[in-house]
Amino acid sequence: MADCIFCKIAKGEIPSNKVYEDDKMVCFKDLNPQAPVHLLAIPKIHTEKLSDVDEATAGYIGHIFSKIPEIAEKMELGKGFRVIANCGEYAGQTVFHIHFHILGGKPFSPSF
Ligand code: AMP
Ligand code: ZN
């Protein structure tokens, strides 16, 4: 999608601090970190949000989750980490290319 900032990051058209990349996904550091480690994992296919995932896009999402353990290990998140997807404006989503926040490097409380 032409005007999507995360599509541009996925294509390497704008810079990002990438920690992992393959043919289906990119994982990069969030510009405005909310924890000592704050990464965003995105598919290399444009889908707006979690509620739009279908058979065609589910493979990309499954692939992201298959790589999160490897990324977490690389980023020294062995003690634990949190994964969040904000789905829709009501839930706080601001960038409408599906993404998973990976947060760690500090303890989190059990509740939100
Ligand atoms: P959300 O509110 O779930 O849509 O999260 C969007 C996230 O993208 C926020 O945490 C922003 O800090 C982050 N963000 C926006 N633009 C960039 C960018 N160019 N590079 C890295 N992170 C970004
Ligand atoms: Zn996009």
C-alpha cells in the first residue's frame, strides 16, 4: 500500500532499526519505546489489523509467531516478554499495518 509507513519499512524504503528480517516479516525497534526492549514485528504484506486476518494472511501471522522465540532469545528476553496487538483505533492502534509489539527488559505487572 503506497502510503503505509510500515510497508515502506518492510520494503526498506525508509530506515528502521531492524533486529530480524526474512522474506515474510521484519522486526524492528519501536521509535518511541515503552520498555527497555520494544520491538515491532510486521508481515511483509499489507493488512490493516488483526480483525482483517483471513486464510490468505494467516500464514504470515503464524510465521511471525514462529520466529518470536528466536527474536526474543537474540534480544536477551529469556526472563520473559509481553506481546501486544492493538486492533483498531478504539484499542489504541495508530499505524494501520498489522503489527505485534514485543516488550521486555523489565518486569511487568500481571494486570494492565
Ligand atoms: P500502535 O499504537 O499499536 O498502532 O503502535 C504503533 C507503534 O509504531 C508506536 O509504538 C510507534 O512508536 C511506532 N512507530 C511509528 N512509526 C514508527 C517508525 N517509523 N519506526 C519505528 N516505530 C514506529
Ligand atoms: Zn502496509
